[in-house]
Amino acid sequence: MSNVHPYVGRATPRVDGPLKVSGLATYAAEFFAEDMLYAAAVPATIAKGRIKRIDLSAAKGAPGVVEILTHENRPEIPEDDAPYLNDMVAVPGSPFRPLRNDKVLYSGQAIALVIADSHENARHAASLVTAEFEVETPTVDVADARSTAYEPPVPRDGIPPPPPPRGDAEATFKGSEIRLKHDYRVAPEHHNPMELQATTVVWEGGGALTIHNKTQGVINPKNYICSVFSLDPEKVRVVSPFVGGAFGMALRPHYDLFLAVLAAIKLERSVRLVLTRGQMWTMGWRPDTLQTVALSADADGKLTSVSHHAIQATSQFEDYQEPIVNWSGLIYDCPNVSLKYELAKLDVSTPSDMRAPGATTGVYALEAAMDELAYELKMDPLELRLKNYAEKDGNDDKPFSSKELRAAYEQGAKRFGWSERSPEPRSMKEGKELVGYGVATGCWEAMMQPHSARAALSADGRLEVACGTADIGTGTYTILAQIGADAFGLPIEEVTAKVGDTSLPMAPVEGGSWAAASAGNAVQLACAALKEELLKAARGLDDSPLANADVAHVTFADGKIALTSDPEKSVSYADALKAAGSERLEAKGDFAPDGEFAEKYASYTHSAVFAEVRVDEELGVVRVERIVSAVAAGKILNLATARSQILGGVVMGVGMALHEESVWDKSLGRIMNANLGEYHVPAHADIHDIDVIFVDEEDKANPMGVKGLGEIGIVGAAAAVANAVFHATGKRIRELPITIDKLL
Ligand code: MOS
């Protein structure tokens, strides 16, 4: 590729692309160590009760078995009685401790760990472990636990509970002529990234461990392991350069990490544990939720009240929270708002963040209800949304730092051809198929977190930019390299980006769509500091042509620092390094969100999603013909990776609307479709045209004006599809996914 600046803002190909497509990128289960052992976890076959007896005799006699750990022989750990384990994204409650005692809290819970000389031998021996249980009747459906719902006593760290009511939504609703109240439900989902959850622990000797763990942030497994096993942080390094998709499931440490480290310490050997595809359903998931939305409006479509109540599933041992209802208080302008959020405990594993946690589910219900209101008013659904456009965040009573949603509606509608929609349901047809158009709004927080980064220039002319964040497939490597390349006027091939290693400068987990803004600005700051260092060195040369220059008056390009007003006066990077007497010059950048700014402004990304579906009424088959997603997300760093983020989000939204559902058997308390054959995610044949628009939006919440894109693509996508299904068929299905049986 050519040395054309700026890279930032352009569709720069992924710098890690060649490694990934050639198989050279190394994932957690692909690191090797001398003499490594392989572990396999044995799942409980009941969902609630206790283990009466475990029979290990057959497994112990199987080939290659080295050790089997159960609750009866697992070493005690210092943190067994601690109320919390050190997990940066823990939720209130008492985190699960594998093999601690004989209790079974959810189906598939690991009840034994077999360690053998090969993966195959470990898996085989694990299949020979049998257990007898004392079985209690589990509850696994949130509707069956409705009467036990409670408001979470302790809010989750960093996640605001619903705001107090404003106005009087109930009285307004009662006094309204135009009103509706409906129940909505979204099926529980599991993330299903391609890469299985896995940990490879390399026993380095002397108590030192190098851990390769599938994670969205290396610092979290490191802190967790050090605290759980009382290890010296100096002796533990987590290195996880590549992540094969995660979507939130790898934010928290999982039992593979705990068990692999437990076994490595016990046996003083390197150990790898890869969970099976089925075991991917034994951890974090998008929780099952019961939602009720009530809306009222005056005759010209102005909302007079919004009420949103949700009951969401959690486990018996933790209060996982993603207050689903919050966005209903800020997407539209409305004086009377009542939001209520409750939990209900089930005999399941603790749910977790999954791409736009809370908003994905809650905004679906709000946007479906808004669509219903539009039909009741005989008003264009897009016009209804514009009529109620929020100029400020009603929850916090703050202006937005920027909000170009209006432009997103306009550009999206134009690209889609929304004006060609005929208003009546069932009024559009092509051949044997009914045609439907649907629209929905999306909204997600534009968050930031403190991040540190390092930039280093070496004598061979290469720049390295490094930050302990992760690239979960989002394009982090590429945007960091772009920022570095632009800062020093280098071809991007001469920039190395490093992430995913606890020896790099500190970053929290990559989540919440905050990585691009946070790590990006940190790298930008590190590069600015490095420029100062380099110029200082150049100034120090004998008879330096830049003797009195300051950084504002020089240009960094083509391997040299030149006076902007007189480019003949220059010092090469190599000479500056020599003057510094160093092979490598480095500088750090520390980024932190501007607290004062956040006091004054609310920052969100927005989207307008338009969907066209075709429904074959005889077969009940829904095909999503095309989707236009118009996104307002501040400065776009890389049009290619940004577009991919939105495409991925939209595809997951189509999955939520039409396909995805983890199905529990109520009497066994077990997920019956814990495999990719029966848990349907959209395949290529399900996805047709997806068109992504980024509208111009200038934002000042951080120096680069970046808002983040990992999550906004999914929010609203399922509602747009579901609303299009109604427009096509006249059938309002309020339970996702809209499968054939519900339409026929
Ligand atoms: Mo995201 S659900 O914070 O990985």
C-alpha cells in the first residue's frame, strides 16, 4: 500500500489480515509448551441439587490420564470464602467457584476436571466419569419466576439503574385516548463466537506462569488469577494477541481459566483446557426477559407517556444487570416516563454482556411499540419518530455532545427508498411474496475508559504503538497502526501495533464500544509525546537546523522532522535517534475521559435502521431482502473496519429477529440446542444486501472525536426486521425470534 496520509478516516485494510487468513495468528488454544498436559471438564447432567457420588474408576483407568480433580480432592484456594473475586467486570453477588463443593447450580456446571497426555485422551476419559445426584426441580424460565421478581438491591458497578420517574406516566396513560400496552419477549441467546473458550497455561518454573486465555482484556484474567491463587503479579503474564470473536462473552474470567491454572499449579506442568462447543452454553448469555411497554400520544403523534417495565433472568448466585429499560427514557422526547427494572433468579449460569447489553433487548420492545403506535395513529413510522425527536437526554436532563440522528433518518430513508412504502399492511407484494418495510432507531452509549499506550521509534525506522487493550476482531490493531502512521508520516507497513499482553501499558477490557476512542486517543497522546522527545533529540545535534524549532512548527514525514515553513531544514529520524544516543526512543501516553465534559453532556451513538422483508405466506418463510443502517458515531477512523462492525451487528440483529434462541427443557433445566446445528445463527443464505451509511458527526468528548461502533449496529436491527414483518403480513409477533410456526 502507498504512503498516503492520512490513513485515519480511510478504508485501510486490516494490518493483521494476512496473519489471520494464513492461519499464523495464534489464539489461546494454539500456544504450545514442552510437555503440556490437556484437560477436559465434565459437565453436570442436572441443573439443581447436589452430587451424591462421583465414580472416577473407569476414567482413571483410561489411557493417558494423569489426574482427575473434583470437589472432593481439589486444593482449597485462599479466596474460597471471599465475597468477591477480583474481576473488573464482576456483578453483585458471589462469583462461581469451580469444584468448590457438591452443589450443582446450573446444568453443565463443571463437576470434574480430567487431565491427560492429550486432548483426545482427556475428552475420552471425561466421557467415562459418572455421577449420582440428589435432584431438585429447577426453574429456568423467567415467566415461571415472575412472582419472585425483585429490584436489584446493589446496582452493578458503572451501570446506572433506571432513573426515577418523571411526570406521571400512569395517570397520563389512563387519561389518553390514543394508547397501547403490550408485552414483548426476546429469546435468550448465546454469543457463539467461532473461537471456543480456552486457556493454555505455560508453567515457566519457579512459580511463574504465562497464560494464554481467550479474553477481551488481559489485565482481567491476570488480576483474577493473582487474587484467586495468591500469586505474585510479577510472576504472572497474560498474552492473548488474537481473539476469534467474543461479543461480550470473554469480558469476565470463565471456569476454563480457573481450572487450567488450578491444574497447572497442582501438577507443576503446563496445561491447556479448551471447552467444547456445547460448553459454550454453560457461561454468560443474553438473559431471558419479560417486557411490558405502554405508550400514549396525542392525536398528532406527540408522545405523552412512556412506561417500560422489564423482568430479567439472573443466576441464583449473582445479580447480573443490564437495565434494559433505560434507553426508553432518552430516545424520544416525552414529559411522563416511568421505567422499572427487576430481576428473577433462575437455576442457570450468570448471564453476561452480549453486544449492546440491555439496549438490544429494551430498544427492540420500545421500537416495536412505537411501530404499533404509528399504525394506530395512521402515521408514517418514520414521521412519528421525527415528531418525537429528543434534543436532549431526558434521563439526565443534559444536552447531547452531538446527535446527528436526524441526518441518519434522512440519509437512510433516501438510500432505502422509504418514500415508496405504501402505508397499509399487506399492501405490497411481489409475485407470491408479501413485501414489508420497517424502520427502527438505535442508540448506544459513547463510552471511554482510562487507557495508557506507548509509542517507540527504532533505528531501523519502524514505529511501534502498543496498548494492553484487545482486538476482538474489531480492527483495533489497524486503527492504532493508522494513528501511529499518520503521526510520523510513515507507510503503515512500517508501523507495528501491539495489544493483548499484560507487559504492555494498562488498558481495561475491550467492551462497551470504548476501545477505539480510549486506546486510539492514548496512542495519539503517546505519539505526540514521542514527537516531542524526538524533536528534543534533533535540537541537540551540533548545528541542528531545528535548533529553535518547536513541535507546532515542524512536520514529521518521510523519515524526517522538517521545519514546516522551510522543509529544507530537517533532521532525519535516524540522526535524531543517534543524537539521543539510543537505538530506540519511546514515550507514553495516558488517556482519561474528561469528567467535566461528561458532567455537562450526554454522549451516545445513534442509528436509523431500515429493513425490507419478503414473506412467503404459504411457507411462513421470512427473507430479509435488504437493510440500510445509517449510523451517527462521531469520527470514523477506518471506513472498512467500521463498516464491518455495523455489518456484524446487523447480522446479529437479523439473528435475534428470526433465528437465535437457546431452548431450555423445563424439567431437565438443560439447554437442548447447545450446538450450532440447532441453535440457528444467520448463514450466508440468510443475509442479502446490507448497506451502511456513516453520517458526518463532529464530537468533542475526546480529542479525536471518536465514539465507538462495536455495538450500535445491533441496536434497532431486530425491531426494524420485526416491524417490516408486520408491514408485510399484518401479523404482530411480539416474541422474538419470529420463526415459521409463529407466522403460520
Ligand atoms: Mo461488549 S457486550 O461490552 O463486549
